[in-house]
Amino acid sequence: MRYHSHIVTSLLMGAAVASQTPLSFTASYTAGIVIGSLLPDIDEPNSYVGRRSFGVSGKVKEAFGHRGMTHSLLVWAVIALVVTFESSSLFSIGFVLGYLFHIMEDFFSVQGVPLLWPFQTKRYKIPLYRTGSFSETMIFYLAFSLLIYVGMKYELFTEWLQSISGFVH
Ligand SMILES: [Zn+2]
């Protein structure tokens, strides 16, 4: 999945979570989601983050291959523990969720993800789309429309705007 699809589908899932929990849809929460949803592709030098990783990306790919360790649920669990132990801010929670959403999104791609790395290298998937294909474009527009819908319905955009204008902390 390309980076803009990851961002939009992750924001949609983040909005859905915020609409059903006490979590606030603030600027920090959404920034955490966006960054968390881009980070797993650091193991692909041609990805959005890979091209901006100052060479780290090539080294990770060399060592573990693309969609290797960074797409494992076990690695995510360790990151989630460390991050939430360090800080329980909305940014941290958004980051941990965004990272998880990325793995879920790639799980629905033809390529799949090694959910149980390092115990298994098997790639798990429910193949619904191929990266860069028409089906991914459809998912992008569908997620975008749903994001607008959920945002309007639960007044999340108002909450977001208030968070940047300083009314809600
Ligand atoms: Zn990925």
C-alpha cells in the first residue's frame, strides 16, 4: 500500500476508535497516527519514509528484507509497550495505533505480512488488493469518504480544530 493510502485508512480507523472511546481526536493524536502508519515501511528504501531515512532504510532491508520485522505483531507489541511506558500522551497512543493499523492494512494486500516474525517467516494475508493497483485506489477513495463521514457524524473535525486553537488539551 502506498503512503497516502496508509495515512487515509489509518486516520479513518483512528477516527472510528476516537468515536467509540474516550480518546480525543486531537492534532497530537492524528500526528501520532500518521507517523505510526508510515514508520513500518522504513524497511523499503523506495517508500515514502525509506526515501527520507538517511540510509537507515537500505540497512534494515538488507538485514531483514521488506515487510519483515517491522510488519510483525510481536515487534509492534514491544514498540507499543516501550512507547506507552515512556508516555501515555495522545501522540503516543496515536503512534501505537497508527503502527498497528499499517500492519492490518498490509495484511489485506496480496503480499501479506509476517505477523509472527521472528518465530515464523510465513506471511499472513486476506488478499483484497495489490499495491498501486486500481483496487488500492478504490480503497483510498472509500476510506477518504468514510473518514469525512465519521468525522462529521461524531464532530471529530470540530474537536481537532479546537485542539489546534488551544481550547482542548
Ligand atoms: Zn508496509
